[in-house]
Amino acid sequence: MTEKGVVVLAKRGVPAWQGICATPAAAEKGLKTIADLSDPEKTKILDTDGDGKGEMWLGAPTWSSTGIERVRANTYGYAKNLTLVESEEEVAMAGLDIAIATNQPLVFACYAPHFIFDLHKIVRLAEPPHDASKWKLVGPNDPLWITKSSASTAWDTANFRIGYAAAFEKKHPDIAAFLEKVDLSPEEATAMGYALEVERIPPLDYATKWVADNAKRVDGWAKK
């Protein structure tokens, strides 16, 4: 939608990353790097259905990143010995809660900021730093794009940014200017997610208190 000029993304962003994470139980049993996932002797501890292969959540079916995680699994090689699962994030996070509570080894696609890092002790698997020359992604319009693509290093650094309608910017330029000045840290974004998703604080109640607690800062964003 940004390409069509329908949505505008604010220039400021919250630093973010994504990759593969493990529960402490999985890390303690030898799953600490992305290369470890290609060792079937190590990944068999992730088997929960008794078929001899471990399972790993890649993301939600509708996420563009999920297909890329499948490409990464193919390129790194762990697609051969892991069952790659796609499901809604709520389902995956519920499974993570159970795994942590029962000390079950679990490996899954992850990203930050995310409330799970305030809720659980999560270990990010080490992998080669991002190298754009080693990412060859075929356009998703090709039905075979996943098998034709390759990606053998970590994701590039990214950020979360506020998005708003281009039409809104024209009608309310003052509010759009305010949104462009909003500057949050990864820790603040994680705390917000924790408050809404874990503590179940109503968004309006949380926002009202947050603005009151950060009044001077918010006033600074509102200045022209």
C-alpha cells in the first residue's frame, strides 16, 4: 500500500530484529546456533508428536516473513529434519507458554520488540550476520518462488514504524506531523505489548496513563 501512495510510514522507527529463538530447555540441550538445527540428533528433542522429527513454528500463514523463513530453512538445511509449522501467532504463543511451564524444548521464529521477552527467558539462536549478496529472493508471483529462492544469513536489521493513511495526512497535517515525531525505544514497545497482551490492560487506559506519565515528552512531539 505504501507503493500505491495509500499509506505513509513515519520516518522514525523502533529498532527491530527477527530470527529464530529457543526456550532455555532447548538451548541447554545443545540448540544454540542456526547450524544446530541441521543436526537431526539435536533436533529430535523437539519432537512432540512421536514421528521422530522435531517441529518448528515459522509464523502465521498470512505473513510474508513466513515464506521467507521457509526459504531460510531450505537454504540452511534444517527443513530436511524438522516439520515446519504455520499457525496463527496466538496459537504459537500459547504453545510457548506450555513449553516453558513444562520445560519442553522448543524452537520457533521470533522477532523483537515482543512481549515474550518480558514474559519468558528466550534465547536467540546465533547465525551468520546478514549478507545481502546471500539473499536471492524470487518474486512471490512465481508459484515456485520458495524453492527458487535462497537466504543463508540472518535477516537484515529492521524497524517498526507508525503507518497512517495518506488521505489522513492531507486532512490532519498537524496530527500527521505529531506522529512523525513519536520516538519509542524497543524496551518501551515491549512494555506496551506486555501490558496489552499479557496484563490485558484496555488500550485506552494504558495510553491515558502513559501519556500522563510522559507528558513533557508528548508535549515535545506536539510542538511545531
